[in-house]
Amino acid sequence: MLRSTVALLLTTALLTTAARAQNTRYIPDNLPSGGCNVIPFGNNVVNTTWSNQRYQVMATLADLGNPTAPIDICNIGFLACGTGDQISHHDTIVLQLGQTSASTLATTTFAANLVSNVQTVLQATDFQWKYVGSQWSRIGIQRPYRFDPALGNLVLDVCVTGTFKPLGAGSGLYTGSRQRVYNRSWPTSSGCPSTITSSGSTAAIKWCVDFGAWSTSENGLGCQGLDLAFSGTAELGQSLTIAAGGAPNSAGCTLVLGLQAFTPGLDLFGNGCRIYCNPILYVPGKTLTATVPNDRNLICRQIYTQFYCIDASYTGLIATSDRGLVIPGLPQ
């Protein structure tokens, strides 16, 4: 009964035609090697040099497997240096994707590289995303991007302010020998800059795009030690487990699932614990294991998850986890 209910929830997410899957593409490769760099996602502490950055990198049609028809990008990922769990915080973050027929990035203005099909795929305040060192981790975009190969190469544009790593860990992201352009250290009050100030480096970060591939992402911050974790896979027809970590044995927990996210989260309890998604289904327990329906119409759909736990040891009696994002799809 539980599995059929979860399957019904997933089915309600079908609002548009599904993407034609071509799995995950890595730019320039998927190896945890190369240099490590804090551009564009910041250093361990707030500082005037690395907290405010705007950055662009290109993926060529060849990088993307030379697709011949429009296809949806379901998520974007990056490869962190170091080991263990890491978190990046951003007072503001804006991710745009666009296309250009040029073979290299222009070095004058950021707009010169966002020639056509420009879409904002993530825009948020007080935003955190969790990742693991030496593993590919997705940032959790808010909507799919329809990539049209007839319009040329793909450009990723990142603008962040107030960036730092709350855990104080990590030395940035792995880089490859690719062109990057950026601007940094401007006053936060001035907004994202339009002019490129640095363009001579070929130390762009490694990144990936999911063309129909499944992914999971974690955003926001759990409170009072409560943490959401995924295991298994969101591949169609396979098993995915969502578990509440850090909850006392005596805690009563419920997993909520929804189709709408709150960014930033809503502090409804007055104890700093936040609600990160609009729930439409409640599943009691600290663990849910379910089979993702083998339905290609689910590719690129977004399902949000979060745990609520009640226990006498919690301030205000309640704790909430970070938010999970499940995007069903084909193998990565």
C-alpha cells in the first residue's frame, strides 16, 4: 500500500512531456583529479575576495555528445576536492544557462556569452547545498532547461554573494584545462556585475549535466542534529531509500513529500527549524524504501522530501531535516 501511494505521488508530477534521455555528460571529464579552485563557489569563510563572484564556463556540442534534437537538462553537478561532507552557503545565488554559436567565451561582458535560449534555472536567497568530497554532487536546479543543439554550445553562468562553507571544510572544486571568465570582490549592494575582469585562465571547474539521468540533491540545513540521507538510486525501476539520520531512538518521525520547494525555508516553530517543502504526502517512520516506477514520463520530474521529528529532547519539541530533491531518470 505504501509503495503504491508513493508511486501515485510520483505520477502526479507529470506535467509536461518527458525528456529524451542521453544520460550524464561530464565536462571535460569525470575524474577526481586536476587542480582545486574556489571560483565560483567560495572559500571556507566570508571574505572580501571570494564571497562575491560571477563566473562562466562553456560546454561544447561535442562535450554534450553531439545531440541532434532538443533535450532537457534535469540537473547540474560539480566535483568537490577533499573528502567527507561539505556545505556551501550563499546569501544569494543565480544560475543561468544559455547558448551561443561561438566556439570560445567572449572576454568583455557576461551578456556577450548568453546569446540565446537564456533561462534562470536556480535563483534563491539564504541557499545551502550539500556535497561530498571527491564525488559528483548535484546542486539541485529548480526547473529543467530545454537545450536546443541548433543554437550551439551551452554556457553556464553563476552569480553568488555572501558565500562561505559552514563546516569550514574543503578546498574548492576540481578543475580541468578549460576556459573560464569571471569577476569577483565587488560590493554586494551593487548586484551581479556585467563586466568580465578576469579571462586569461584555463582552470575552469569540472561540471556535469544530466540529460534525462536520475539524481538526488540535498539543500538547506537540518536542525538539532537531524539530517536527511539518500541511498540506492532514483533510476526508473530501481530502489531508493530516504532515511532520517541523527534522530534519537525515542523520536517519532515523519517523511513529507511534495512538489513545491520553499527557498529559503520557513521558520514556523520559532526554534530555527525550517520547513523546506510544501507537503502533499506524509509517511510515518525514519526510513522509506520504495521502487521508482519504470515510467519514462517521470524523467526530469522534481519531488521534494524532508523529515519532521518530535522528541522531548528537542527545543520546541520538533526538529526538521534538510531538504532532499529526487529527480527520477535513466542511469547516470
